[in-house]
Amino acid sequence: MVATQETIDKVKEVSSSYKYGFVTELEAEKAPLGLSEDIVKFISNKKKEPKWLLDWRLKAYKKWLTMDEPNWAMVNFPKIDFQDIYYYSAPKTKPKLNSLDEVDPELLKTYEKLGIPIKEQEVLAGVAVDYVFDSVSVATTFREKLADEGIIFCPISEAVQNHPDLVKKYIGSVIPIGDNYYAALNSAVFTDGSFVYVPKGVKCPMELSTYFRINEQNSGQFERTLIIVEDNSYVSYLEGCTAPQRDENQLHAAVVELVAMDDAEIKYSTVQNWYPGDKDGKGGIYNFVTKRGNCLGKRSKIAWTQVETGSAITWKYPSCVLRGDNSVGEFYSVAVANNSQQADTGTKMIHIGKNTKSTIISKGISAGKAQNTYRGQVQIQKNAKASRNFTQCDSLLIGDRCGAHTVPYINQHTPSARVEHEATTSKISEDQLFYCLQRGLDTEQATSLIVNGFCKEVMKELPMEFAVEAQKLIGISLEGSVG
Amino acid sequence: MSLLEIKNAHLKLDNKNILNGVSLSVNKGEVHAIMGPNGSGKSTLSYMLAGRDGYELEDGEILLDGKSLSEMEADERARSGLFLAFQYPVELPGVGGMSFLREAVNSRRKFLGEKELDHLAFVKEARKEASKMFVKDEMLKRAVNVGFSGGEKKRFEILQMSMLKPKVSILDETDSGLDVDALKIVSDGVNSQRNKENAIVVITHYQRLLDYIVPDFVHILSDGVIIKSGGPELALEVEKNGYSGLINAA
């Protein structure tokens, strides 16, 4: 079946040009290369931070020095030289802006190229956007409207200045500085990120959104996000990323901490499309992220939804600690790995409170020579009586050189709890492709349709406008693959 | 000029001769039935016409409205107006029936240089056609063919045919798995689409379907060649004497 092989080859072939590969020309202010106590002090000083935060950073730095890089993930890459990274760079543009007109036009153009017309978004989507460009947030919108509700949505560096008590109380409370190698590194050198605080009884009236963008060549990106939602409150937060094409690997080690009090709900959605590297994976982003939510309050709920299509290597396990009785954790994930991409991603659900409930739906898609691993831990602790978990892991393979792996860890210490795990692996069948082709769809359309069908359960968890974007992204990431 | 012209089609699968020189001319407005016993090459013929990978002609030629299909991929043939109603329609988990139909219809419209239908216009059109096939809205919201009964699958096939308005439709064992009531609905659907501009090729095992979709011509396929052609009465002869009588006579 010669022609069949051809179809498979087409699908397996790799996208050569990254659609969002362009570099904005902005002059950056850099810290000297490498990492030392002085660099940590330099960053803290640049940001005019209080002493307690500098001490906290230094403590993290010292902890980091004693730690080793984790090596249990199913990913391979050359050893990172942490002394060959710039730990601070900020656009020279003045960060204090009253309106978008004051934003560097170069910057605005970049977002336009990404298909994120800022103004249109403000008006049409009603999205308040905290743009992170490299390390310093340059434009924050809709802040006044949010302030009316008592909601704080600002760069974390600003929160450190204006709301130090909140930051001090919660930073590192979900992910301690010594949690893991990359989290320790982030704690020492984080430059900026988002801060959200929703007071009691407030439903945030709009989706909060941050577009991350790695831009300065060779600058490590260490974002820090902290979201606190008080009793009876709700917030939906969107995070989306694209990055320009480049040759050297870029390390990204973000930390995201979520805290939900009694009856609070946090929805955290991510669409991640960082540069995956060329056909051989050269030049792609290393995405080593620590994300964790603490369901501290009774009946609190945290839902992670992620669509991961980019990065050369993804190492990411958004987790929920279900501390409050009757709290709920959810994880919905689509991970696409094409060409030489490696993804080791999943979640941890730690059931501590009684009657806690978690749901995990993971969809992995592998094409080319990519390796896609789901790694998930479900832990039911002694007091988590009558707790429940449902896990479903589905893998879809395109071609015959890629791999899908499912690694579930289940620790159950309570007889009254129930844990269910389902896993499937399938291929896009020739029958399915032929059926679609016979209806006039081309191979690319057919693949995209079948893949999006496969991901549907996860996509429907995304906010509407994000879902459309995510669907396109999945199409794009497999599109290069189909000529 | 014939709408569909098959000239001396030869095809091998796994080095085995399956089609050994099939020739057939189908004109506008005609319905042809191809009958034959198991293993006579009926399904192979339909896959070959639709351009499935691996079913390339060894020798011979096929023309759709005067254009050679041999160099066209399956999707291009479909957009050119060739439709195959599958014997076993394929499940597409998570792919909604309505969006699938819309992608298909718009691909064909684009090819024909017609404007693509917007969502509202499309839904209206689809509902109108669907109601003729007794396909409920609820079914269009479900994933394509997933959990459909045998009858639902075939009704959905004919609904696609009516939406795509092909020049030539090939119905591969469309009666298989249908009870009498379902058979009637599906046949009515097919019959309502017969007109002076298109043509239908019905591939079937049994004469039963031809009571409902009455053909103008009947051909008997055996060992990859058409051994006998005639009118509807030929199907009745098969019913009465079986294939063996005809094959032996040939």
C-alpha cells in the first residue's frame, strides 16, 4: 500500500516554519550573565523589593544550590548550563502607562502579528489583559473596573509594593521554596508575573488573561503567579503563550500558586504554544513549570485546563491539594507533541479532606518522532474518607515513530475511597481518513477534525474564545506535518 | 458522453487479480445495479472508483464527466462529484455530525466556485434535508456514526449524499443491516434524488433493494469482470436461479 505510506509520511512530516517566529526589536536592560547571590540581589534591588522578599529569595537560592535536577521524567536534553543564562531583562520602555497609546508601538505590532489585537480584545472579548513582555508587565487594562469590585489584578512586582501583606502571607504557601529544583530556582530569581486577589463574595465579571511572550534572546523566563480567591468567590484566569523563533534553547521555569477558600472556585486555563524547535527539536523552549492549587476551604474547587502544543520539552504537572472537606479538583489536558518534541505532563491530586473529589481527563497526541508521557499521581490520605477520583487517559498516535506512555501512581490509604483509572491508546485509522477524504475534506482538514474530535471533552472546558484559538492551534501544530 | 466511464479496469490486491477488465458506461439520469456473489470484486470496485489508497488501477481508465480520475486523490474525486455511500460507515468520535456535514458541503461548494454557506444558512438547509431522511436534530449533534444503529448509519449516508449533490453516487451494499422499514426510508431518500443530471450505481448482493430502487440496467460481476448485462429482469433471474446458473452459462 504505497499511497497509504505516503499519507502517513505526510502526517508525520514536520512543520518547518513556526508561524509565530519573529523577534521584536526592543532594547533590553540585562543583568550580567549567570547566577550568583549578587544576581539575586540585583534583581531584588531593580524591583525595589522589601527586605523580607530579598531574604526569601536568598533562602531559595541557597536551597537551590543544594538540590539536583530531577531526572525521573521521560525526557532527554543536554545538561543546562545555569551560568549561561541571563536572569533579568526588561524592556527599556517605561512600565508606568495610563493607556495603551503609551505602549511601545513595536510591542503592539508584535501582539498584532500574534493575532491578538489589543483594542479589539478589550472591546469585543471583555478581557482584562495583563501583558507580560519578557519580564516586566507593560500594560494593564480594565483595572479600574475590577477595582470597583475590589478585585486586585496586577503584576506581582506591583503587588509586592502595594499589597505586601497578601503577598507575604501566600507566596510560597502552596509551593514551598524547596519543593523542587525549578521551583527553588524560580523563587530565587523570579522577575514578574501576575497577582490576583478576589475578595469575599465576588464573582469576577470577566475572564482575566495574561499573554506571556518570551522575547529577549537567551533570557530565562521565570514568571511567578499568585491567585487568591476568598470565600464564595470565583475567578477564571486565562494564560496563553507564543514565542519567536530562535536557535538557542530557552529555559522557562514558571511557578503558579492558587489558593481557594470556602466555596471559592478558580478556573485556570492555559494555551501554550512556545517555539518547539526545528524538525530535530533544536532551538525550542524548555518548559519546566510548577503549578499547584490549594483547595484550602470547604467545598472549594480548582480546575486546570491546558492545551499544550509548543515547547521542545514540557515538564509540567498542574496539581490540586484537596485540603478542605468536599473540595473538588479537576484537570483537563490536551498535549500535542510533534517532530522531536517531548512532553512529560500530567497532574497530582492530593486528597486530604473528607469527601473530596477529583477528575482527570488527559488527551495525548503524538506525531513525528515525539514522545508524550502522561504522569499522574492520585493520593488518598488517611482522613480523606469517601473521596473519589476518576482518571481517563487517552493517547492518539499519528504515524509509527512516535510514542505514548501512561504512568499513573495511585496511593490509597482509605478503604472508603474510590479510585478509577481508564486508559486507551489509538491511532487515526486509514478508514477514518478515507471516510473524510471521500466527503471532500483534504488530509489536513481530516486530521484536524479527527484530532479535535479526540480532544473534545477537554476543549469544552475552555472559555469559548479560547477554545476557538486552541482548536486552530492544534490544527497549526499538526498542519506543518501535512505538507 | 457518459457521466461515468469505466474502461477495461484491472486491479490487484496483494498480488491477487481482483478486477480483470471491468468496463461500464453510465449516462446521465441512469441507475445501474451491479450484482455479484461474495468475492466477485464489488467492494473493490467501489473503493477503486473512490480512490482509496492501495486501490490504484493496474490498467484501464476511469472518467468522470470526461475527466480522468486516475491521477486524482480521493478528496479531489469527491469534490469533483463522486460520492460513495459506505457499506460500513466509519465512526468519528467527538466529531459532531453537523460540523462534519458542513465541512464536507463547503469543500464541495468551494470546489464548484460557490459561496460557502454560513452557519445559519447551513443549519437550515441541513435540517430540511435531514427531516426528509427522518434524521432528527439530536442525531446531527451526536458524533458521526458513533453509537448509531444500522439504520441510522445508512440514513446519515444518504443525507450526506443529498447535501453534497454528487454527479455520480455509488451505493455499496446500502441495504445490508436494514430492516424493511429502514430499507424503505433509505430507498425513498435515494429515489428522491434521481434526476436527469446525475447517475447512481447500486452495488448489491440481493435483489431485494432493487424492488425499491428500480434500476435501468443490471450487471452481473463475477471474478472481476461483468459477465452479463440487462434490464431489471436480470435481477429477478438471479433471485430465481442464483448466481451459479448465470456464471456457468457465461
